[in-house]
Amino acid sequence: MPHPTHPEDTTVPTSFNQSVIDEFRAHDGRVGGPFEGADLLLLTTTGARSGTPHTTPLGYVRHEGALIVIASDLGSPHHPDWYHNLLAHPQVRVELGADTFEALAVPAEGARREALFAHVVKAEPGYGDHQARTARTLPVVVLGPAEPDGWRSPGEVRTLAGKLLEVHTWLRAQLRHVSAETEAHLAARAAHTGPGEPPAPGLGLQIRQRCLAFCQSLEFHHTSEDAHLFPGIAAHHPHLADTFERLREEHRTVARIQSELVDLLGRVAIAEPERLRAGLRRMTEELTAHLDHEERTLLPLLEEVPWPPAGPAGPPAGRG
């Protein structure tokens, strides 16, 4: 942004950033002072270490239906905190004007990063100045749809059974999407005969970010079931105690595979793509069997429970 101050600048007092956030929310995205007329959004990330939400005002540029933000921090030598946060927790919340929505944050790589950065600098030349001030390559982050391509809700949700089925459908779609991207990448590398370099041996950030987001959503869903949904149903159906113990054991099995996947995703570059591929296959087999079993067991019990719940005490079944 070609303004004398930038809201993501880490030298700006927290109180100033908060005043920008408050004004943004009070006026549906319109902010005065040095940012009057600027394209501004609010990005809420989850702290990489703290796990708490952090909101940052950022300039953005549109490109082919996506929003592009630059982790410039006015050209400082270090990446801003919000960038480290989205690498740890790829699913973010975006406030744009009066709208709020979930997005998947994916840093661009290679030639795509160069093309997108050139597009941004053409629209906002100040970012070129920021790059000139630092030896680090400024990350170019694409804020795209959190939902996998082609995902559709199974229909209007009016019962807890419908909500559970919606979440399961979303989880299956996410896993299919990650697996398809991984297989396409590895197939392209295997089929490469030249000229030019084959795809990098590691897997791209697009795959990493979506896979990590899937693992975190799955963990949230199963934790919510264990802590809220299962005890709530068991209180009315004590004869199903063995069934719920089996479902919890399936959760533990899936969690072990999920933990292995997260370990492989710990670095920005996935160094062992074949191990990830094998882990995704195991996850697909175990999770598909678990979701099928859970639906056969729970959906009949939840058909009469309205969703959303009438009061604040309803058991959460959302994906987070």
C-alpha cells in the first residue's frame, strides 16, 4: 500500500492497530486517516504457539477471484507473526467490508509467486519498495476458498443427524481433495521426460496447507464428539456404552494416523511425499470405515434432535 504507515507494521503500537480494527468493523470496512480509500481487510489467524485468535488489518489485491496479501511488514528482515500463524493453522477468517468468511491461506511458490507479486506491485507499487528493503523474499499469500472444489452440503440442515452428515461429507471431500492433489503431483513427477526440471520432489504448499487444515478440522470434530456429543447421547441410551467405546477407539486409531501426517507436515516443505501418500491411504481407509459405522449407529438417534439447538447448551458437531 502506498501509504506512509502500514497497519501490519510491527513497529505500530497495538492500540493503533486496534483502532483501525474497531473503525473497520464499525463502518463496514471503511477506514479513514492514512488508509482512507485503501483496499483493506481484517485477517484473523490462530496463534502458532498460543492457539489464540489474532486479528491484523492488511492491504490486499484481487486476482482471479482470490485475495492476495503480502507478508511485507514494510520490508523488515523477519516475517510478521500472522504469516507464521497461518503456516501453523492454515484456516483463517477474513473480514471484507461487511462480510466475514473462512478461507484457506496458501503461500504461492516459484513462478506463480513471481507472477502474483508482479501483479500486486503493478496495483500497489509500494510493495516493490518493501521488497527492495529486505533480503528475504516477501511471501505472497493467496486467501482462497476453504471448501474443496465441488463440495456441496447434502441439503438444508434441520436436525443434528443432518449436521453430523454435513460434517462427515465435508471431511470426506477434504480428504479426497488432498489425496487427489498428492497423486497428481507425484504422477506428474513420474511422467516427466523433459525438457526442463521435473516438479520438485517435495510436495507444494497448496497440498501442505489443505492437508494440515483437514487434520486440524478432523481433530476438532472428534474432540467435540468425545467431549459433548457422545456423553449427551449416552445419557439417554446407556445400553449403547459398548458402541461409544468402540467409536472412541476408532477415534484413537484415526488420531494416531493424523499425528503421523501432522509430523510430516511440520516443515514448510514436505520432504517425504511417499510417506505422506501412504499415510493418506491409511487415513482414507480408517476414516471412511469409521464415518460409515458412526452414521449407521448415530444418525437414527439424532433424527429427532433439532439443529441448530434451541438453547445455548446443545452439543457442538461443527468442524470448527
